[in-house]
Amino acid sequence: MKVSAIWRFATVFAAGVCLGLLLAFSYTAKNT
């Protein structure tokens, strides 16, 4: 596995986690 592939996977994973946190935060804020 190349280093670039690892960095690409890490970037996509981090972006997905950030998006999930943003969605969860806005969802809870809307229901409060």
C-alpha cells in the first residue's frame, strides 16, 4: 500500500467524521 493511498483514505475518513459531527450537532441543536 502506497503512502499516498493511506493519506487519501485518512483525508476521506477525517472529512466523513467531520461531516457526521456537523450533522449530529445541527440535528441536536434543532431538536432542543
